[in-house]
Amino acid sequence: MSILSRLFGRSPEAPPALPAPERPAEAAPHRAGVRRGGWPDGTGRALATPIQPSVVYGSAGPDALDAIYEGREPGFTYAREGHPNATVLAGKIDALEGAEGGIVMGSGMAAVAAAVIGLLKSGDHVVGADRLYGRSQRLMAEELPRLGIGTTQVDAGDAQAIADAIRPETRMILVEVVSNPMLRVADLKGIAALARERGVLLAVDNTFTTPRGIRPFEYGADIVIHSITKLLAGHSDATLGYVAARDPDLRERMRVFATTLGLTPSPFDCWLAERGLYSFDLRYDRAEENAARLADRLPDLPGVASVVYPGRRDHPDHDRAVSLLAGRFGNMVTFTLEGGREAANRLVAAAENLAFAPTLGDVSTTISHPATSSHRAMGAEARAALGITEGTFRISVGIEPPDHLLSEVEAAVRAAAE
Ligand SMILES: *Cc1c(COP(=O)(O)O)cnc(C)c1O
């Protein structure tokens, strides 16, 4: 009895099955379902970078694989260890920063973590700016001490304060060039001189300022960090980071750390960011021009108590911004309304076409309210010490037509004052 007839309970006397149809010729293996392959020949060289989502890469054999792992031949093995879209993107940011061998990470925080945790060990000490990005702040305050890495945070505008915080076990100084949201400018020249003199690594988060504002390696930074998520990618649709070091040994240690912990990026995000990067210069220039005009206009509007922009003469670090940023004052503007939370609510309600969202660097203008977002954890008193009140807004200025943007913001500020 055949298996089929047992399974289906057919008796041997059952009528014979219909004759099998003639089978078509065997399809070429790569068209036949699961067998890999099939990319058409003769596609030529695509103008746009293809997206390569493959997790794994074949190679010609054990000798060839050895050569790839040992870096004697170019190639890829496994996407967590590297993939073409990350390589293309890293090369382009390297060019902007005047760096070599930069690494693209799964987020800006992954890049910060790779620099700090990837290079330091228990018993080491980090001196950080006291107004770092929220999650970097948390890293300094909670995570590093938990791992036995000591931290001290001081005003990055004061190189002497940093000098005083350095201990024998200090290995790294971590600063941002322009702080959030009060846009204070770090004394990068002073800090770099100090780092050199004391043999401490200087890591600079250049997210706010971008290489269009400053290239920290030219000032003696050892490590440069970016949240690509923000201005570099520019379209709020990819979360990525970047870290580069001058010393190839440091690069290698960060690369191993990132691949071991899986901090590495998705090919699709890299592809989106690369696409955004092609217009970075144009976007930055337009957004900065818009920001400068807005910073000029805001003080004349009713109910505006103060305006912070490094390009303004009344900015406390204006002279330093002029010398450090060579006139590139960026796209961020912070201002404070009289009338506290109520005026703040009225402004957001009136600014219908401006997204109220706590991020920065999008093509479109976004406004954020530090007291209820980025700085909510610090408490009113600490916020007040920085100059942040319930009436304080930070604007990440976008690339809208300038007159249009100015009139939108002006209408919202006037409505808030009513
Ligand atoms: C956003 C930001 C980060 C973190 O980047 P993610 O891509 O969001 O992880 C780090 N530093 C600064 C200055 C940032 O603005």
C-alpha cells in the first residue's frame, strides 16, 4: 500500500489518479524561490547609492575571508560589523570633519557611549560640561558612576574650572561647542590647550555646530561626535550617530566596542542620511540665515523679554562665537516670553503651522519648551539658574522661505502677548 493511499484511506481498488501534467523545464535556480542571486547583469552603475540590506556577505573561500578580516582586502562579512551604506555615509562625514576612519553608529547616544564607555574603564574619571545634552547628562550623572567611572561637570565656558576639575585619573573631557538651550559657547581653544598639556583626551560633540560651524579636529580635539539624526541627516527620519578619532588605536577600540555591543546602524537609515547629507550645506546656510533674521526681529515684538543667539552682540559669548565659529552662528534661537506658562501655551496654540516638538535640525522649523521637555528633570530652581523659565522657547529654525517664516513666528508671538 502506498503512503498516499494509507494517508488518505484509499483502497488499492480506487481508480488511478489523473496522469501527472508534464513538468515545465527546470527554472534557473535563482528564479526558483529561495536560492539566492538574480541581480540583473548590465544594470550599469547606479547614480544613487543602492541600499544594501544584506545581513551577511559571501566570500571566495577561507583565504579570502582571512584577508577581509585582517583588513588586507576590502569587503564585508556581517552587517553588525559593517556594511556598504554605513561605509559610504562615514566617508562623507569624514570629509566634512576632516577626519579619517569615522564610524557610523545606531544613534548619537551610541556614538557618545562608544567614545566614553568604549575607551574608559572603571577607576577612570571624566570631566564634562555642565550643560550637556539630556541623555549625555544622564550618562555622566548615573551610568558612568555605576560602572565605576567618576565624573565631574563644570562650566565649559571656563577653562580654569575644567583645569581645576582634572584629577590624576582623569582620562577624558567631554564638551559640546554650543550648549542647549542657552547657546553658551565653550572655550574650546582653552580646553584643547589644557587637554594637550595634561594628556587628557578631548571629545567634542559637534551636533549643534556641525562641521559648517566648526571642525573640532582643527582645534585639537581627539574625538568628534555627532548625532547625525539632527542637522546632518536633516529630515527627522533617521536616527544615527558618528564618532571619529585622530588616533587609529582609539578608532579601533571604539569599532570593536560598537560591534560587540551592537551599536551599529541600519543600512536604510544610513541611506536616508546620505540622501539628506547631499543638501546639508544648502540647508544649513538657509536655516542659519533664517535664524539670524529671526534673532534680529524677535526683540522688537511685544511680550518678548529676551533673545539668545550667538550672533547677537548682546550674547554673553558673542566674541568667542565670532572667533570660534567664524561667523557661523547656527540655526538655533532661544527666546523668553513675559507671561510664563500661560503665554507659552498661547504661543504654541497660535503657531499652528510650526511643529511643537523637542528636536532640532529638521528642514522645517520646530519649537520646543525646555521646561516641559529637555530640562524638565532638573527642577525649576536649577532651570532658573540657567535662565530657563516657563516662558522660554528654543527654536530650531528650518529652511522655509524667510519672509514666510518670519511672519508666522511674529503672528504667534503677537497672539501670545494678547
Ligand atoms: C540629539 C543629540 C544627541 C543624541 O543623539 P541621538 O541621535 O538622538 O541619539 C547627542 N548630543 C547632542 C548635542 C544632541 O543634540
